[in-house]
Amino acid sequence: MARISDFDIDAKGRPSSAAEIVTASGVKIYQLPIETFPGHVNNLSLVCAPGYTLLVDVGTATANDQIDARFAEIRQRFGVDLGPEDVDAVLISHAHIDHFGNAHRFADAGAPLLIHELDARVLMEFEERLVLASRDLGIFLYRAGVRDDHVRAIVSRYQSGKDWFAPIEPAGRLRNGDVLGPGFPLLHVPGHCPGLVCLAVDDVVLTTDHLLSRITPTQAPQSVTPFMGLENYLRSLDKLRRFGDFDLGLGAHEAPILDVRARIDETIEHHMRRLRQALDLCDSPRTIAEISRDLFGPQHGYSVQLALGEAGAHVEFLHELGFLRIDNLDEVAADLQAPGRYLRSGRPLPDRRPD
Ligand SMILES: [Zn+2]
Ligand SMILES: [Zn+2]
């Protein structure tokens, strides 16, 4: 049985102190919560096996003082005689900036950076990724029925992150089934991000951003980024369920997951509910932008893009599987920029996820 130490938690369910987890065979894992962006907390995980220390995720460079403070905290509370520069390897769970933005600090100190092969290109060609992703985001937003001035504002906000990272070549490109250290297998779980990986450490699974204890990881259509999308995500939840019978899950945000399989079921049910809501809205023809507004209400800042991505992923799933059809086909045929209006096809959505 895995054991977990006491840790503090704030009003939003986020850990606000480090925690020590001891797995069934005695491997120690330290959860190090740090604020990577204002109000946004990531958990870095330090896995300490005999002769092998692995850091999972590195946060952002702005959080370096907090990282140092968390290492000081685990030295004082748990007697961990290690500094941030002493790790043997760094695993980047996926190529989202709050998880990899600080990679240079650890690479400069000599730690090999490991990342799934589908996300390695983001680190190596950060600017290219941003330019191409901006273009594909823009195409999606027009297709979703977002007004031209809003499309420009959303894309330009996205592009403002172009100076956040200087390209770096990872030392290792990972694949599903690769084993790290003394025997920690990786599971590739595309969906929330193309190259997202989970890591099994005995009876504990690092679920990273694939499964979280309170919120559900953000979704975006696979028409914008291959290997994302709700269908891939739900398949990856099944994959995690089959990966093993774990005692504890550690997400890259929020508190530990005490019942991994129950949380998988809750997360699937959340998306089934949202699929039913989206389908009900399409009793009359609607664009993705209209569905987003009906589901989430008016949004501001970066949340606009997140809400449209979430709505787009659910509509894409319903359309691909034949639960929705395009009602204004003549309009779309005549004007490539015209947004599709989605209408319920009449095919009933089953209570359980369709296989
Ligand atoms: Zn993420
Ligand atoms: Zn994240």
C-alpha cells in the first residue's frame, strides 16, 4: 500500500505544501507544488529510487525561487539530501509551457531531458510550433463562427507567448512502453496533448495532466492538432484503466487522486454529460461559437480560447460519430470561410460511451 504524508491544501483544492509518498516497495515520491503562472499551480514530482532520481516536469523559469524553496522544504521535513541540480534525468510529461518552460535550467545542469517523440518537436522548434498552431487555431476559429476581430485578438494573444522559450534538443525521445530508471513504465495517453505520458512507479501512477482530482483536463479538436481530440482522450482513459490497479494517482495539478478508477469513471461521465448538453443545444442549428457560449457563458482573456476548444472537441466527436450533421451545406459549399451549423442527426447518443 502506498502511504502519503500530511500536506496543506488551499480553498481551491490545490496543494500548498510538499508531500511525501512512499510506494509499496519503498520508492519515495515528492510532490512539489509551485505557482507557474499567477493563480496556476503545477505539481512537480521528484521520484527517488535507490541510485536513481527523476524529476517529472520543471515548471516555468519564473518559479525557480519556489522550486528551490520546495527542495529546502523536503530537506527539512523529510531529510531529502538533494538539490534541484542533482537529478539524474528530467521527464517532461507533455509539451505545455507550464510543464516544460524551465527545461533549460535542468539541461544546463546536465540532466538529460526526456519527452515523448510526438512532443519533442515543440521543444526543438518552439517558434515553428507557435506559428503553425496559430494558423491552425485561426482556421478553426473562423470555421467555428467566431467574428474576424475576435479571431485576430485570440490568435495574437496566443502568439504573445513566442518569447517564452528558446529551442532545445531533448536527450531522449520516448515511446509507449519505454521503461525509465529501475523499472518505471511509461504509458502514452494522447488527447489533452499529443505526447502526454503517465508513469507507473510501483502502485502509484503519475497521471500528470491526463487525469486530475477535481477538474477535467482541457480538450481541443484533433482537426487543430493531430493526436488531440475527445475520441483520443477517452481511448486514453481506457488505456490508463488497463495500465494497472493503482493505489494512488498523482496529477500534475491539484491534490492526489485517491481512487484512480473511480476518477476515470467520473471524468468519462462528465464528458458524456457535456456531449448530451451539446447535442440538446443542436435541436436547432448552431455554430461551435454559439454552442460554446451556451455551454460556458461569456468568457474573457485566454478562457475564450479554452471554451471554444472544449466546445469544438465535443462537437467534433458528435459530428465524426454521426450524431450531428451540417445543416447549411450549400452555404459552406459556396464559401470556404462559412461556419458550419450543426444539427442533431437523429442518431441517439448511448448512455455509455460509444465504442
Ligand atoms: Zn497540459
Ligand atoms: Zn498542466
